[in-house]
Amino acid sequence: MSAFAFPANFRTSDVATNGTTIHVRSGGAGPAVVLLHGYGETGDMWAPMAADLARDHTVVVPDLRGMGLSAKPAGGFDKKTQAGDIAGVLDALKIERADLVTHDIGNMVGFAFAAQYPQRVPRFVLIDAPVPGVGPWEEILKNPLLWHFRFGGPDMERLVAGRERIYLDRFWNEFSATPARFSEAAREHYARLYALPGAMHSGFMQFAAFDQDVIDNREFMARGKLAMPVLAIGGERSFGKGVADIMRHAASDVREGVIPDSGHWIMEENPTATIAVVRAFLDKKTP
């Protein structure tokens, strides 16, 4: 599918690490950058960003644990553990240091990685999602649009089995400034991936782990704020400058960015502006 086509020189691999197997796309040459996706998508969301950055970066695009074409393990969905997945991927690729560009759940995995391996992260870009336990987390949980953060119970998987598209359409529509920009082809593509055995269970477990993530993140913050330059981006019709406000609680050098005419799904709604803002930050030669 052309919308998700990575450059021809990209290769795919399945990296066995940290008790699971992570599906990874990688290519390009130069300083490394890791792109981490969130819920409702997979690493495929980053194809246009990867094509741009690969001109002068080594680009690494994993599917998170349990999502996309990565293995569907029984556990390990806390973000501290998933940060270990990313460390294992980089080790397998013999990459010591990499910038992070993350979205949604990817923000949370990226934060846990940057907190545990700060020497491996020169720059960190977070896009349009909060981080458990950071800043006004308890107030964020009260937002009725985020009901799915607490969606659980023994029947949740039976409720959505065979109805994955219906469930996911709710997020693609409600979190978009312009739902039509999340194309029908993209919706079909991701709905197929989330219908794979174990995929919806894994997605629910990403949210079920938030309470543990709060504990872990507060321990990380007790050691001190992140010191690397951080760019916190929000969609104009979504979190906006709120991502930067949140991250100032956990990082000492935070710059803010807003993607115009976009809701949460920045790579579908305004990929050109998103790529430009990210590249400008990553290309800075000095802090």
C-alpha cells in the first residue's frame, strides 16, 4: 500500500529481545533517530517522516510490543519494560545513541527510555499525548474523551472481537480536526492489523499498565529532570501547547510546537508541517 511504503533501501527485521520479538523497519545513513508510534496505528504511520529523515539519518521504526507485526506476549506492557525493548533493538542494530520522535503511547515508551538511558538520547520529540504521572495527570484522566484510558473488564475483548474497525473509528474520528484526512485506506490497513490474534488484547494492556507507569515515572522524576533538549508538539485542535506544559514538569530544556490545522493524528492531518517542525529541531547542531 503506497501510503505506507518506506524507501526501497529500508529493510525489515524481527529482533528477539527482552522476552519478545519486535518488528523493525530501518534504513538511511547518518545520525540515528527512532520513531515510536501510538495506539490506533503502527510504525507504518511514520512512512513519510522516515522517507524525509532517511536522506541524512539512520531511521529506526519499530512496532511496539504487542502491536503491528511485533509479537503479542502475555505481559510487559508497562513502559519501563518497553523501553528495554527499544534498547534491545538499538543494541541489535549496533546503535549507541539515537534521537527519539514519538507519538501517543510512543511518548510514554520514549519517556521511560530517555529517563533510563539519558546518555543514549541526544534529542527527544514528543507529540500530542500526556505521560502517566507527569504534570496534571489526574486532571487529564477526568477528560471524558479519554474514557478508553480506563476501559477494562473481562468482556472488553469479546465486545470488540470482529468489530475492531468500529472501535478504532471512534478514535480516528473524535481525535481528528478533519476526520476525512484519516483516509479509508489507512483505516482499513490499521483495522486489519488490530484484528490480528492478540492485537486488541495488547492494545488494551498498553492502557491497563498506566498505573504502574505512574509509579515508575515518578521514581524517574525523583532522580531529576531530563536534561536533553525536548521538543513538545501538540495538534492545534488537540493538546496544542499543553504537551510542552506537561513536559516542563519532567524536563529542564523544553521547546514547544503546535501543528496547525490538525488534531491528534498529525501524520495524517498535516504531515508536511509535522515533518518540517521535527526536522528543524533535529537538525540543530547545538543545544
